[in-house]
Amino acid sequence: MPYDDSVSPTPHRRPLLVAAALAAVCLSAAGCGAGGDSGGAQARPRQDSSATSAVPPSVPPSRSAPTPEKTSASPSKTTGGRASGPLSGKTVVIDPGHNPNNHLHTREISRQVDIGTTHKECDTTGTSTNSGYAEAQFTLDVSHRMRALLQAQGAKVILTYDNDRPYGPCVDERARIGNNAKADAVVSVHADGSAAGNRGFHVILPALVRGGAADTSKIVDPSRDLGTRIAGLFVRATGSAPSNYVGGNTGLDTRSDLGGLNLSTVPKVFIECGNMRDPKDAALLTSAGWRQKAAQGIADGITSYFKG
């Protein structure tokens, strides 16, 4: 679940015509194969009139990504890609949701931070499967797999943390790491903690937000492009269906209440890869083979975004 989200899940009945929704996701991601069941996310009350957006009928036109600079983003784990490759010259920031040690630092992570429009907790502990596999373990594992895939294509990859700090980072610092790196794309990796029976993945997009230090006006469109491509290619790589309780089976959800998105000045999305509290989704999330497929789907979406 998003690390600055504390709203309790609300289960919904699965809408009909999942196949049609899958087709819409795939078409918007420049084509992919049909998928089966899987994944998940957490239902939340709408924050504004655009809280849930349907997948557009076609991928937005290509545009040039910002030119990356050689920037150190301490404290973070930075690893350069190869000297050459299709993603040479691109900087990707991967943000593994939560921290495995957050539960040992509840006072520190409960500190309120400014997200532009309001204040939220620095971070949260995240969720876990019923058997105790923590979301923070899942997100770090998938992030490592993504890093290897993107580096193999020549990208410079930065992790917001790599199990190298006692807690956090706070949500505002996570955003700053991507901003300071002038990243071409940022993806925050999560898994959800909703009710059993709620299944499927979804990608969270930034809403248009202006307030205090938050101004997403320049990243809304490129972030939608990035998120749409990731959603479609995640289906193809994993066989997972879009969430049956968030996003109307589109695989996309737009939110204005997440500090990691509100404070970003570079294209950024979150992905909820599945619902850890559903037994069927949990079986996928705890499988190393499936996590590799999840990493591949996200990496493929990032690559598609760069290719335009």
C-alpha cells in the first residue's frame, strides 16, 4: 500500500466484463497479450472529482524526456548502467515502498511532514501476507530485480533506499531523491492490504495538484503515459488482471493525497502489484518466479515510455 496512505480498505464486488477492461489496458499500452486473474490494491474514498480515471483509448503522443544530470542523491543507493544500451543516458529512480525496519521506529515514522496540500505521516509500516511476508520485503526484492533489468539496457538506476537506513525515508524525501536526480521516470513499488476477495494490480497516477510546495501540472500528462504503459505491459508479463475494487477494471487510479506524487517534479507513478491479504494474490506475491515477472512488466513499461 502507498506508504503515506492510512485509509482502511473498502471491499467492492468484482465488475463484469473483465476481459473488455483488460483489452482496454493492453491497447493503451501499445499492445499486449491477454491476462488472467491476480494482483490487488486498496480501495479508498475519492479525493477529488478525478479520483478514478479510465484508460485512454490510445497512448498519448511521444515527447522528449528531461535531460538527466549526473546527480548524487544521498542517502540513496545509486548504480550506473552500462556505457551503452537502448536506455543509455536515462535515469530511473525506483522507490521501494516502506522499510523492513519501520515497525521498530514507530515514533520517527509517525512524524508529520508537509506534502504541499496537507500534512501526513513520514512513512508507515506497510502491510504483509497472513503468513507474515512483509510488503517492505516484497518491494525491495522487486526493486532489485527491476534494477538489474534496467541496468542491462544501459539505464542509470537510483534506489531511494536499499536496506541501508534504520527507517524511512519519509515521503517528502522520497520525492526529493527523484527530483534531485532529475529522473526521467520514477516508479514507487507497493503491494496492498485489502480484504480477501479483492484482487488485481493497479497503477496510481498523480492528480493535478497545486498547493504549497506541490505542483504536479508539468508531470500529470507524462506520468499518465508512463502509468498506462506499465499497466498494459504488467498484464502481459504477469497474466494478472487489473484490480477488481479500484479503478473500475482499468488498472489505473488517479489520486491527489499522496505526498510522493504531489511533491514530485518528474514523471512518477505508484504500482500496487497485488493484495497481500488475499490468499490467491499472496501466493503470487510470495513466489520468486512471479516477482521476476512483475519486475519485467514494470521494466517493460518504463522502456516503452522512453521509446515513445
